[in-house]
Amino acid sequence: MRIIKPFDPWQGKWCSCPAKYTLNPYTGCAHHCLYCYTTSFIPRPFEVREKPHILKKIEKDLEEIDYSRYLSLSNSSDPYPPEEEKRKLTREILELCREKGLPVLILTKSTLVTRDIDILKTMRAAVSITITTFNSSTARFLEEGAPSPQKRAQALIKLHEAGIPTILRIDPLIPGINDEPEEWKEILSLLSSHLNQVVVSTFKPRPDSWKRMTATFPSLQKTENWYTRKRGNSLYLEDHRRIKLLEEARAVVHSFSLPFSSCREGLATWNDLPCDGSGFIID
Ligand code: SF4
């Protein structure tokens, strides 16, 4: 395989994703999320560039892949950076996948995904959009380059109205920033009838993301000693805080009668559906 790769980033037992492929049409991401973990392994992480000869490589990979799996688009960048509006690379990739019958799970923070509703509704596809907070000023600092959370919410509604399965990711849950159940309820009050699933995940800082977060939100310094568990290259909240946070999130999600899942939390038994939202595109 040249560019479509099996998804197995950490080979960790805490990842409960079904067997799938991953593809990043672009390297680097324009959203500038303070909490982004890709900055620890991607050079110039906030500079978007296209991968050379990508379409030719994808066409060849599509001759070789296992069609019982699906494609996750994308996991280390966003498939809809501003460049995509003119370049239409992700759109071309969707057309190729539709032609070959490869199911696609889109993960994005961009509203540009709604441009491709015409393709998405004619193939096996689901769209997962991340909204970490409805607080506009927090979001402006946290995800400086991304569309506002309210615009993302409107995109989810539009996709769902077009018949495309929609997944909301409230990710990451960051103590001291967006850990209040009232805030999740506000998001779900607007969106619950336009969602098929909610996925949550707690903040798992790495040294560089922690530095950015605390430079912008100095009050987080007081939570530093809550991140005591090292798993892979990330720190996890100490278990009693992490489990409590996830239990609260699960209760809120269930109170809106929506399926709940968590991502990389080692709680696969809590998941009502496959953890990433792929239950709507695979048998
Ligand atoms: S959208 Fe994802 S890849 Fe892009 S900056 Fe934010 S966390 Fe990183």
C-alpha cells in the first residue's frame, strides 16, 4: 500500500476501532487546535500541503485493499482544509471510493464537508464532526483556524437532513475548559434530533500540546498533576477523574436517548456502537 494505510497508530489495546484504513489527503492542518497531538510527529503541522501524486497512489491502493474494511478520512489532519475549496482533492477521493464501493467515515471540523453532500448521500458514508464547546471565545482560542462551533452544528444538521449518518465528537474533554455537563447539554439540546451517535474522549496531553494549552489557558496549570498516567506517548488523567468525567458524559448522552461511545479510553464495554461511528457504514 502506498498511501492508504491500515489504521493502527499506537497498536495499543486502548484503541477499540474496528479494522479500517486511514488516509490523509493533506499533510498539516489549518485548524491550529491547541490540543492537537499530531504536532508531536508531523513537521510544520499547521501548514497544509498536498501529498505528491496522491490520486495515482490511491487508485493503485484501491486495487489492493480489503473491501470488508472502510476508510477513515482523516486521522492526522482534516480532509477539508481551506485549500480543498478550490483543489477538490477530497471530493475526487470520495468519487473514487464511491466508484469502488469503499465505505468512508469522514472526521472533520470543517463546514466545507456539506459541499459534498451530493456524493456522500449516494455512497456508504457517515460524517463525524467535532464540537468541543459552544463557548465562542473559548473555541476561538482553542481551535483558532476552525469554523465556529455554531457553524459546525449547522453543518451537522444539514448533513443529517440529507440522510447522511452524523456523529458528534465532543473531543477532547478538558477539565477546567469544557467539563461541565450543562455545556454538553446545551450542545445536545440543539443537535440531538440530528445525530446518530455521540463519541467522547478525554484530553491526553503530550509535552508540546500541554505547553500550548497552558500558555493560552494558564489556569490549567493547577490541573497538571491530574495527568499522572502515561500510555504510549500521551498522558491520561488519573483514573478516578477520567472515569467520573466519562460517566457524566455518558449519562448526559443517554438522557438525550443517543448512543454513546468513548475513544481510546479502555472502556469498550461502555460503547453502545462501534467507537468511531462506523456502525452506520459497515455490516
Ligand atoms: S483538526 Fe485535528 S489534526 Fe487539525 S489541528 Fe485540530 S486536532 Fe490537529
